[in-house]
Amino acid sequence: MRACLLEISATLHEANGGDIDMDKCYRGTNNWLFLGNSYSRCVDKLQGMAALSADDLKRQTEEYGKIRDAAAKCGAEFFIFIGPNKSSIYPEYLPPFVIPARRRYIFPLLDSLSNAGVKVYDPTLKLIKAKNTALLYYRTDTHWNARGACEAFEGFREPAGLPSLPPFFFAEAPEHRGDLVNIGGYKNFPLSTGDGFTLHWRVLPDMREEDGLFVNERAVSDKTAWVFGDSFANALRPYITAMFKEVRFFRHGEFEAAVSSQFSEPDMILWVIVERNFAQ
């Protein structure tokens, strides 16, 4: 199946003026681009051609459990916050030869973490329900847009016990040349409007940054947070900083240094991670 994917994708790619390995990016319908199998075997995972072993589940459950326990020692509530793959939200735009498995690759780890008492928020179902109102991901990018991040964060508030965000609205943004255009090596890929949005607060946050600490005097919550994330955390930043009165942002690999630092301990720690890297 994957050989078929690469052969057809390569044909589409060559017709569009490129000659880069199409294992990196493939083209779906209506000019949607999707990340290829070179990235965490995301195509194999999508089609059910990869599975987590018992040892994988045990190892990763223990690893996330240790992070949860370290957060608890800081007095912080810990949540894993998944950024779903675009293919999980928009499978209808996949090429017809890419058929998602009935059971997602991450489900066994979600079950294992739930049994271990590690809190995981997966916004996939909420995003699928909301996608008919507006596009939530960029056609030519791996990431969700401002609306997608907002829907995901709004779904997180209830299980996290957080109040409503301040009033806001969206305006349509100019056409977006996403990361998949460059990853796929496309030279003249057709771009579209309507999949990018700009967030506008009705009352601007009273925000300042002090040595990496974001302080919002108009935050709707008195809680503080640390966010350990990948690129999927970027679009979440406006909502997180509007919610919490103090926030620090880190990369995943900085967790150990952060918990051993002299920073004031947070009320909540969010571990934002894209679906393809969540379960390995």
C-alpha cells in the first residue's frame, strides 16, 4: 500500500514541477497536502501498518507517569494535550489510496495512560464536530490554524476546570504558504484563501514579559501554568496567555531543568504534543 502511495504521489509531484522524495509529503484531493511517512511513520500509523507493542506501552506509560509525578511534586496538575494529525480530522481529503485504520494508532496508549491515572486531552472528536463551521487546519500546512487551536482549547477548559475566555472574533487572513509546500518541494503549488484566520480580542490582554515569564493582568483565571510543547503549541499561545495570569513556555526537553529551577511552581503543567509523536 505504501509503495502505491509513493508511486502515485511521485507522479502528482512531478506534474507539479518537483523531484524531491515524496515520502516526505503527499497530495490529497482539492489541493490538500499531508505529511509523509518519513515523519514518525505517520502514514503507516494512519493505515494500521504499525502497532504499539506491550513493551512500547509499558515504557511510554511509565515515562509519562514519571512526568506526571514530577509535576505533582511541584504542586501542579498535569495534562497531556494532543494536537491531532491533520489526517485524523480531515480524512475526506486524503487521496483514495490512503485508507485510515478503524482503530487509531494512539488508542492503546490512551487507554493505558487512563488506567495509570495520567490525564490526556485529545480534541479529535471536538474538532471533527466543529470542522463544518470553518476550516480548522491549513490545506498546505501540518498545523491547525487559529480557529482549530481555539476549538481545541475550548474543549480543554471544561475537564481542566477553567473559566471562559475573554470575548474575541476572527478575521480571514491572507493565503498561507504552509510548511508542507516546502517539505514536498513544490515550486508552484496553488494556494487558497479561507483556511487562515487572525484572532482579535475585544479587550486587549494587559500583557508583559519578564525574563520568559508572560504576565497578564487581565487574565480570566488566577492560576499559573507551564507549557511544554512542540510547534502545535504556537497557535495555542494566545488562548493560554489570556487564560492564565502567569505562563512560562518550554520545549519538551527542558522539563527536567525547569522542575529543578528556582522558578515559582505553577498550578498547571500542559504537555502539548502532536499526535504522530505522542505514541512511539
